[in-house]
Amino acid sequence: MKSLIALVFAMSMMVPVAAHASWGVIAVDDQVGEKDPAYGVGGGDSKAKATQNAMKFCKEASGTKCDVAVTYEKCGAYASSRKYSGTGTASTAQEAKKKALSDCNNASCRVLIADCN
């Protein structure tokens, strides 16, 4: 029995990393207005599944015009000032946040959401 468990473990270690890759998507309803945009974060084994999940969660958060803001394999972030917005992707949440703020390019921008797979 121990040899069977060892064999199964060894075989699982041989699976290519790409087989474990997952996607993340941040969808937002960023209509200009007085309140922060509704958003949803979704993950999945494909871009399509992650998008489907993010759109579902955005709509559940009262979003009426949700669109995909950013798609990522590692980390993604969305920054907003209610008038301007920006996105970033990187290997860490901190770097994705910095990129989103830079992309937003307005002093009143703040990171609304950041997520890593």
C-alpha cells in the first residue's frame, strides 16, 4: 500500500505546471457617479470560466453594466477615483496595486480591489 501511495505521489509531481494554471478576472461596473463601482472577482481554470464567475459576482454586487477590467494569471488590481480608473497585473499584489495606481494617473485614485491566484 505504501508503494502505491508513493507511486501516486510521484506521478502527481510529474504533471506540468501549466495543468495547474488558473486565471483571475476582475469585472467592474465603473459608471461615473457618486459611489464606488460594483465589482466581482472570479477565478477559473480558463479565461472564459474566470470571466463568467467575475461577471456573476459583479452583478450580485448590484452591478448593472459590468465589464471585464483586468485578466491575470498571477495577480491583478483595479484602482478608481470615480472618474478615472486603472488596472495592473504582476507577480505580487503589491506590484499589481502600484501598476493600477500608476495607470489610473490621478491623485484621488485608490486601489479598490487586488487579487492573486
